[in-house]
Amino acid sequence: MSEQAKRIFRSILTAVFILFTLLVFIGCSYNYLGKKYSRAHYSPHDECKHEIYLIQDPDTDIMCCDEKRHQLNWICIARFDYFNSKFSSKLAFVIPLIPLVCNLIGDSIFAARSKIVHEKPETVSATSNITSHFLRLLLYIVIFAFRTVTLYLIAEEIQKYLQYDLYNKKDCWYRHIVREQTCKDHFDFSDHVVLHAAHYLVPCAGELAYAFTQYYSRNLDLLNGLLRRYFITILVSLIILVISSRAVLFTGMFFHTPLETIVGYMIVTSTVMLPIYMLAGNSYWTACVFGTKIHR
């Protein structure tokens, strides 16, 4: 069964990666001119609370997204979208764990139900289930920590060191309208691409893989087994994947140059996606699915 768990996880992760790659390159193709938009915090329009500007164009008009003519502008939608802001906040450490919680609850409910109605006992013990959920949680925490410390904090310091003059540049046309009062002409690889791949795509793929592995390994019925037990997990995972994929697309289209987006894509692919793909063939992932009882 470990081979089956490996195939399922790698198949789902591959499908997610293909979607991720497609969205990155669609965003880069759309933004072939390399335009970067950013939020304006101080401007002559005191009555406007949501404004954006084009970094590379000093002659650009600051766009007020509160105006009716701009409310349906995709740049405004992308910059001030409610879900994008929440998925990029500190909730990025909480939201990706919702599918795991759904799997835990689903397993617990059905394990209890099988005892009450004297149904066929679970093929995997409750202890093994709890262990498998804990091991996947530990894996996700390690990924979050690695991305935050290495791919965000340390990578940012490396960028600053390599572009010291640009990071400390004091003369740019938009300096007076940004909160930090700093210029943003330096190269800035897309951390949002890294964030969404590491924090959202991988955990969702992992939880979907867990649900489908349980379905095949336990020989569950499609309707009364998979859908009743893991329907919420599948639904929540797909919703998170859609919102996260949408954010990746918007990032490439409006907020980073194609080179910055592709560098972010290459970083997260080589340091997170590929190692996790290789992990699927390891006994640790088997334990993440079956707990302490390793199926062969």
C-alpha cells in the first residue's frame, strides 16, 4: 500500500504543480512589458482610501479604486481583494491547516460511528490515525518555518546585500506617496509566488492525497465512504487551491516583472515542490498516511 500512497500523492502534487506552472507563465505572458503596480498611501486625493500607481511611470495618474469607473478594473480587484489580503496575512499559517483538521474530524466521527452501530471495524486504529495527522502537521510546520526563515527573511537580506545601492536609493518620483518613504526600483523576486506554493498548494495536495489514499486502501464505497467521510476536506482544499491559484496569477500579471515572478517560481520549485515530491517515496510519507502501521 505504500506504493499506492506514493502514486496518489505524486499524481495530485504533479497536477497541482502543472496548474501552478501554467498560471505563473500566463501571468508573465500577460505582463510581458514588466509593469509593477503598488499601493499609494499618501496622495492629493484625501477622500480616496484605495489607490495604486505604476512604479515605472512618473507620468502615471494615481488610480483611485474607490471611483466607480475603476471598481471593476482588474488591477484594483487584484490589489484590494479581500481573499488575497487574508491569504497573504498571518492567517497564511492557519488557513492551510483547515483541510488537515477536516480530515481529523472526519476520521474521528466515522471511527466513533463504526463502534456505536457495530459496523466493520476500522482497518487502521484510532492511534494510527492520530499519529498520521500529527506527522503531516509536523511536515507542514517545517515547510512554513523553512519558507519564512530561509525563503523570506534570509532571502530578503541577500537581496539587500546584493543591491545595496538600489535598496538605499533616496530619489524616486513616488517616494512621497508610499508609507515606508522608500524607493522600490530594486529587483524583488516574487515572495507571494513562494508563499502560495509552500503554504497552500503543498498542504492541500497532501490532504487530498491522504483522503484518496484512505479511500483506495480501505476499499471505501464512493458515496458512503469517500464523499461522506472526506467531502468537506475535498471541498475546502479545492476552494483554497482556487483562491491561491488566483493570487499567483494576479501576482504575475500586475505586481512583479516576469523575471521576478519566474525567479520566485524557480526558488520554490527547487526548494519545496521537488523535495516534497521526492518525499512521497519515503517511509515518512507512508507514516503520514497510515500512522504507526506501515503498509507494504
